[in-house]
Amino acid sequence: VQLVESGGGLVQPGGSLRLSCAASGFTFSSYGMSWFRQAPGKERELVAGITRFGDNTHYADSVKGRFTISRDNAKNTMYLQMRSLKPEDTGVYYCARQSNWRYDYWGQGTQVTVSS
């Protein structure tokens, strides 16, 4: 199992980024997937989750209306479209596979920095 995030970077407040999570080594469409983030000095927090076929999603209150999670099972890839970014969105973003109500595999993370 391998999860590889990409798309992070430095962006100004109000800007946008799209993160990708490329999955391999398992049947991607059989698992729910999620995005987490960890800001400096803070615990890792759940940002958004999506069911196996993308029919249900959920978001942290802090990102509702600004972030959109999606997936393309044909490409074994999950996405996180981030808009209206704020400095408090800064952190390392991780994708994770959900299995039996726990997260069993994680990517290495991609840094997102929101700063002017």
C-alpha cells in the first residue's frame, strides 16, 4: 500500500490549491479515504472524508464551504480542492485510508503554507 500526496506549496491568503493523493497497492474503490492536517505545535486533525464511491463526504467545520474533497476511482486518486485559504490552514496535509473505523495507512504529507 502506498499513498503519495502532492500539490502543496506557498500561497497567499485568499488563494487556492488542489492537493492530490495517488494510491497504489490496493483496490482503491474498496475504501473510504480522508484528508488530515497538522499545524506546527498542534495535533493532527481530520479535514475531510469521502466514501468509497464518493457519494458521501464530510468536512471539519473550519473548512466547510471552502474545501471540496473528491475522488477518481479510475485514476486511483483523491483530491482536496482548497479555496479562500487562510493562514490558519497552514500545515502538513496527509491522506489516509480508512479501514474498519480506523485509519490504517498514511501518506508522507505535503506542506501547505498560507502567507503573504
